[in-house]
Amino acid sequence: MNSIWSDYVQGVMTLYLSRKLRFDDHFFTQYDRVFSLDHDSELKILEIGCGPGALAEALHRWYPRAQITAIDRDSRFIAFARENVTGVNFMEADAVHLPFENDSFDVTISYTVQEHVEPSAFWNEQKRVLKPGGVCLCLSARRGIQCVAPCLEMTAGEKDFWDSVPPADDELEKYGVGRYRVSEAGLPISMEQHGFADVTTGYALIDLTPDNPGYSSQMAETMIEAMRQNDLEAIRSAHSPGAQKAVDSVNAKYDKRLRLYREGIRQWDTNVSVTMIVRGRKELIPSE
Ligand SMILES: C[S@@+](CC[C@H](N)C(=O)[O-])C[C@H]1O[C@@H](n2cnc3c(N)ncnc32)[C@H](O)[C@@H]1O
């Protein structure tokens, strides 16, 4: 069982809830414009590094005729996805050795994965399994905007907890997290250098502001819950003593944030993420 990512880097609920929001139907038109895929055809889509499955779940809603397969190396993510997401074939597999025949998919897609996988393997494996003319979509999270509600500021108790935890940098380094990160300009260049044609870029702006009246109360509360889970799982993945006090403090803060939301007392905390989408095609006829 491989659960390094879910144990030490990001927990199941952190990824599932944050991605459920980022891939909510509210933002679909922004993705759709750049994905430029045919909704009505029976596309075979492969998601690489799917985590707990929120993007695959969205793809199943957006392309109901498509046949979707999603892979990840982390067993816990795949178990969660199999239990909670329908309409997708989830498999435990490695992006650098995809267990599929050549020329099997119309589309490959990934979100915040490229920066963790050695580039030649990342691109060449996708090129191998794509059919000639198939589309590769590489999505990455870029610098956004964050504004924290006063009631969610870190408490002295949480600060003491984090001060007692050894720096996470060594762990992240050990697991290769972000080892191959490239700039906005570097990503399309990398895709072209690995032989993809017709490369284009586009951006989706995901504005998560619970107090904005444009969002349903369910979505606004999911935004608050996603932040809570992010903070709770960060504490758990620190694997340090004294976690319970920090957990209680986080829960009290988010209970208050929820209460303020329900009472209509606005905080205007916001989390805006920018998703870069790089789109390329496998050439119809391989170039020499
Ligand atoms: C930042 S997370 C993103 C997960 C998912 N795309 C999402 O947004 O919820 C990176 C993911 O890549 C997976 N991953 C990293 N290297 C991998 C590899 N070589 N093969 C398969 N999955 C890999 C990790 O297990 C993790 O689930």
C-alpha cells in the first residue's frame, strides 16, 4: 500500500473538497472554452494523478458520453475515489509506466501533477497512450489571492503547535514534491519540446468567496468546510504530539466562521486560485 502523499503531503479531504470547488459547474464555461472537446462524442479520457477523484467526477458530469479512466499512485486516494465517485474507472498506477496500450486514449488530463513527475516520462507516456491527434491537457495551479477572515487567523495555541513541528521542507524534498515545477512560460515550452503540436494556453479564475451572494449556501459552506479540512489535515500530517489542542482550536474557529455566515455577518475572506491550462495535440503523423 502506497499512501505517502495522503499521509505526508495532502490529505484526502483537503484535496477532494478543494478540487470539488475548483471543478464546480459554476466554473465549467471557463474550462470548456480552453479544453475545446466534443461533448457529444464517446471520448476515451485518461486522468493522470487523479488524487481522490474530484476532477474525474466533474469530467463525468461534463462529458457524459465519455469513458473515463483515472490513475494515481496513492492507494488511499484510489480507495476513496472508488467509494465516492461513480462513472469513472479508478486504478492505482504510476504516471511514468502507464499500464495502457499505445494509442488508446483521445484525451489525457492532469491537474497539479506535472511538477511532481520527471518531465520526459510525464509527457512521453501520455504521448504514447494518446491516439494520433489526441489532446493532452495539463492543468496547474498558479499564484492566486488569499484574504483570511479575522476569526480564522492562527491562534497562539496553533502557532505554538507549528513552532514545535520540524520544518516540512525535508519531507517534501524526500518525496519529490514540486521537484519539476516550471514557470507559466516554461510549461508550454516543455510540452512543445516533448513533441506535442498546436500548443495553446488559457486560464480559469476560480473565485471562492463564501460571502459573495452569487454562490448557493451549500457551495459557500463547502468553501468554509474545505478550509477547515485543509487546516485539520495539515495538523494530522505533521505527525507531531500536541495535535489535539490545535485540532480543537481549528474546529472552534471554523464553527464560528460557519455561524457568522449563517447569521449573515459577512467576513469577505477570499481564496482565488488561477488554473493554467496548457493544451497540445499528439501529431497525426509522427515527425522524424
Ligand atoms: C497535488 S496532488 C493532485 C491530485 C489531484 N490531481 C487533485 O487535484 O486532487 C498530486 C497527485 O499526483 C500523484 N502522483 C505524484 N506522482 C505520481 C506518479 N508518478 N504516478 C501517479 N501519481 C502520482 C500524487 O499521489 C497526488 O495524488
